[in-house]
Amino acid sequence: MRLSHPGGEAEPTLFFDRSVGTTIPRTLRRLQIPVGIEWHQEHFERNAPDDEWLPQVGANGWAVLGFDWSYHLNMAEMSAIRQYDIGVFYLWGADAKTWERMFCFARAYDRIVNALRLDSRPFIYRVRQSGALTREL
């Protein structure tokens, strides 16, 4: 799902990996935020290996958001991120309540969209609780 804003530029699509679950992406889609929203369980088997779904997500031009902070540590996953020019955001709050996670995402939303529009991929950003982004790759 690619949306366009008034300037005609396609809006990015955010793909929430299985670590996020479905509550946040379903809520964001219902809120009709001006980006595409997709999630793992909508497209892949729950236990699909990361290096299997990452190429498909990258081929679609989607950015990956999740609580798994280890993509850069796994050779197969890093290879897929580099090969398919994927933008990845490690979200804060793996052990936080859903509301706290959503609030953190809301604080970071504009920075995430700006990074997707302005930064060349591949990249990995860590999203801090404050909503600030720290580039990891």
C-alpha cells in the first residue's frame, strides 16, 4: 500500500515485524495515518525466518519496525538489509505496556518518516523512549 501526499510523492509504508504484534499496526491503520501500514502476521507465517521475509519486505520498499534489536548481529539478516536497501527502526519498549509503546512511536513518527524520505537506505535506527533516533548503520 503506497499513499501519496498532495505533492505527489509516495508516502512510505511501515512494516511492523512479528515482535510488535498486531495491536499497534491495526490501530495505526484505523487512525488512517498518512503512511502505509503492514504487519508480519498479515503476510507471512508467524515463524517465518527473518532472512526469508526481509527480502520480500525490501522488494516492496517497506521499512521494518520492530523490537528485535539484533538484525545487525546476524549475517543473513544484515545481508538482506543491505541487498534490498531496507530501512530498519529498532523500537523502544519491548517490555513496556502497549500504550507506552504507542506513545513512543507517536513521538518518533515525524522523525521516522523524515528519515525514510531523506536518508539513503540501507540504514538501521534505534528509536529511543524520547522519540529521538540514533543511527546504528
